[in-house]
Amino acid sequence: MKRVSITKEFTWDMAHMLGGHEGLCKNLHGHTYKMQVEVCRADGDVIKNCEASKSMVVDFKDLKSIVKSKIVEPLDHAFMYWNQSPDAAEHQIADVLKSTGKKVVEVSFRPTAEEMAIDFFERLSKDLEDCGLEVLCIRVWETPSSFAEVKKEK
């Protein structure tokens, strides 16, 4: 059986640190992240009953709008802060940034590419379900040559 999917790519710049990590990533640093979002119709088909979107899984601009508003815009040029970090400096940095009106995104997971990919997969799956879409794969690049991937189980 064939399944038609589309993939859209997004980028944003964001800072983070990995409290408790032994390597260089324990320090405050940033990345230009890249994410690919692959989706298909929940029914496995393409849209047939909507003239404007006929023969599409979904209009790329509609997917872009949803992903940008839910994921990219809140994270772009922000500091992603793990609220359970064992590193007191991470909490202090987040507090200073928040108190001066800077963009801080608090998360309940360690801000690794793997954990972000899982979070984005779960959140977008819920958000896109209402549109009749199913998320098949999320890839989050932390560097141009390194990414984490979460795929829907078959």
C-alpha cells in the first residue's frame, strides 16, 4: 500500500546548556537548529474533496503556519531552560533573563536534540490531528552533521 507524505524544513537560533553534562555542552551555548517535519493524511490518502488543495497531503503554507506558530516562533532567539537542571547556574541564568524581559522557554526535559524531537513529535501530533494529518517523522539537527530523529511506529 502506498502512503503519500510531505516534508517541510524549518530553522531557528536558540541557546541552551546541559546541566550535569561532562563535556563542553555543560556551558551556555547556542545552535542554529534545523527541523524536518514529515506528515501524511491520517487516512493515508491525499485531499480530494477540496478544490483548492486537491491532490495534496496539505498545503505547504498551512503546515508552515502551524509549525512556525507552535514551535519555531516561541523558540527562535530564546534560551531553552530545563526546570529540573542540577546546575544552579542554569537556574540563575534563566532568572536573570526572565527578570530583564528576555525570551526564556522553560521545559521539563533536558534540552538535547533527542528530547526536543520527542517533545515536538508529541505536540505536533496533537496539533495536526485536528487537520486530519499524522506526523510520521521529526528530525532535529543540532549541527549541520548531527540530528536526532523520532518516527511513528508502524
